[in-house]
Amino acid sequence: MLSPEALLHRRFQNQRPGLTLMAIEDAAVPVTVVGTDVLAQERKPLPLLEEFALRLTDAGINAKSEIASILGLGEPLVESAIADQVTAGNLLYSAGNRSVSLTAAGRRSVQDLEAVQPVLMKLQIVFDRLTWKITDYSRSNLMTKREVEEMGMQLLPALKTSRISQNEVTAPALNAMLENVSEDRRRTEVLTVRKVRPHTHRFQPVKMLVYGDTDRGEVQVAVVINGDLSSEHETNLLELGGAENLGIHIESPPERPLLTAELEALRIPPERVADLRSATIDSRIEAADLDASSIAEPTPASAAERSLVEMSVRSVSVFEHRELLREALDSAEVRILIISPWVKSTVVNSDLLGRLERRLRAGVQVHIAYGIGSDDRGSDAQALKRLEVLRARYENSFTLARLANTHAKVLIFDDKWIATSFNWLSFRGDPSRTYRMEEGTLVHIPAQVTSEYERYLGSVMK
């Protein structure tokens, strides 16, 4: 299954000429859920009997008795339908000759066969505080500040700190928003806004793309909402100070950990791997677009995907690290070993712990080592405590070790070993974010992986 990050990288990696896409981060836009009282014009399909009453009147059949006779219905039923249309302003009734005629509104109703009725409504809408306008965000997707912070998402600023006023929630803006929602809502036209009640602060999850050039020190950020770039969010971010205001910086990548000369000679370079990953993503997208009923069996892996899997030693881009960690926590069958200098709550959250526990329940041996320096000031006490609780629950299959000073960043699961400069358990949540094009190496030679696994167990898991 393709990760959202892989799709975004494939789609937007060449969006900024001269700049490199260095990171794809989870971010959050501040929003306010606003309650409104509005006077709206509600358009509803006419009931069948009333529709025929209008159609027959338009055809020149004006007497109640004639309408009832043609429809084969009792006159009281037809009289009730006519009365409703008189009230709605579509018909005029003449008591003298017991006949009806169409009004101008009635002629329009015959054309579109809808009834129009002004009603008082209460609408709950979402107001984007970065673009400072009404949006069609789904309220079910909104997050609380606590959830956002726990996930280590980048908090984007608000354009203003003032209270949302009635002047900023207008009828035209509401109608434009209603056009993008359900068919039922499209039948409602807001005439006036009578009251606005901002009451709940929430956050809309988005993706933030970080582009940069380390030689020039240039950095730019873009915002993706529902799969598309939002120029309006980016423009307002620039007005508020851009990447610098967000505390985002870029640096040259640290030196890649080198392997033995033998393995380095086998290593497939980044350019070749990137081409194969792009081809793999394209083939999966193409397969996903096929009609499922036309596929008798699972779609076979593409040639590019098979080539990637069969590579014994290859480069790992910065964008692959999270995918590989997720793969380890979702599919490892025998062993997982993670070495990371720091442990952050934004990475070791409920989701990661849940995945890790599922591996433990499946009988997978798990070893985690962390630590750099004389204390744990670079790690979060809460994250370490949660890992310790899990270790106590699975003491026969889970080892948690504090190291005196490790600079190693290693992930081993089953027959895969990744040596890298990527911090596996602390890649989110730093207050001042520095982005680098960190690169690693994946080794898929079972005997070599087992040898490294035993070496790490012997040296750091004592």
C-alpha cells in the first residue's frame, strides 16, 4: 500500500525549480467551528400531486374538478394540494369560478419543479484562521490541540488573533461553501446572516512540504490540503514570516554511515533507486485506477518493484525511513532491533506503541536501545515510561536498554538492516526544526543481517 508521503513526493518533488523537496511533515491549520443563525431559501422537490396540479394548470386546465378528474383522485385531495401551492405563492385561486392560475413564481416552479421556501436555519461551519475565511473542511477530521501536540505536528499560525465577526461570515461566502458539500445543501441559498457564535477552536490536519537549497540557505514551505497545494495558505504564511517564523532551518546532510568495502561496492546509488521508486509508485497508481471487477487476482508487482525488492544493498532516501519503520512495526515476523540516541513522545505515541505491541503478541523479539550523554535530557520521560511499561508486560520478548553514548541509528527487522543518520525514534517534535537530506543504506543479505544483529546485541544490549 502506498503511503501518503510517497504519493506526495512523487507528485510535488519537482514543484520548485532549483529547490529540493527535503521533508513532508504533518502540520495543523488553526480553525474555529462557528455557529450561525441564517435566513435561507430552501429549494425542495415538489410533492408529486402538487407537481401535477401545477403542470395541468400550466396546460390550461384550471378548474379543481377537472384536475381531480384527470388525476382520478378525490376533489378534497386536489384541493389540499392547490391550497399548499397557493400558500407557497405559485397559484392564485378564484373562489367565484373555483379555478386556479399560475403566478410568475409558479411559472418558474413549473420550469424547475421545485418549491422555494424561506426558512430560519442554524449552520455550523469551519472558519480557517490562516486564510481567514469560511471553508468546507469536514468537522469529523478536525483535531484538538492536545492531539496535534501528541502527534508532533507542526502548528501553523493564524493570520489574525481577533475574534471572528459577523462581517466575515457573509451570505455569499456561505453559499460558495455550500456548493462544495452535499446535494441537499446545494438546494439551500443563504439570504442573510443574523448571528455568528464562534465557540470551538480546533485544527485541520494538512501536509507541509519543505523545499530548500543548502548551498544558498534558501527554504520555502508549501501546504497541501486534501491532496492539492494551497497557494492561499502559502501566501499568508509568507506574510507572517514564512519558514523562519515557523523555526524551520535546513542544513547539509550529515555524513552517511559507511559499510564495509564489500557492501559499499554492491550499493545501488540514490539516483537509480529513485527512478525505480517512481516507476513503482506510477504502476501502483495505474493498478489502483483499474476497475476492480476486471481483476481476477491480485495485481502482480511491477518490474520496478521486483527490482527494488531484489536489491541486496541499496540507498535509502530520507522519505523512505518512516515507511521502513512502519513496515517493521506492521510486518516483522521474527525480530526488530532499533537503536536511536533520543526517544520522543511525538514518535513513540499511542499509534507506534499499539503497532509494537501487536508485534510482541505475534511472538516477535524486540530490542530498543537509546541514550547519548550522561542523562536523558534529549528524550521525553513520558515516552520512556510508556516503553518501560510495555517492556514489563513482555519481559521475555522485549528488551529496553539505556546506553551511555550512542551515535548509531539502526533498524533491523527480519532480514533487513538499515544503517543511517536518521533518528528513528525522535524525528518529530523538535521546537526548532532542522531538515537535512539524510541518507541511509538498506542491506538485504540474510547472513550479513544476522551477523550485524548479533553484533549489536552483543555490544549494546548487554
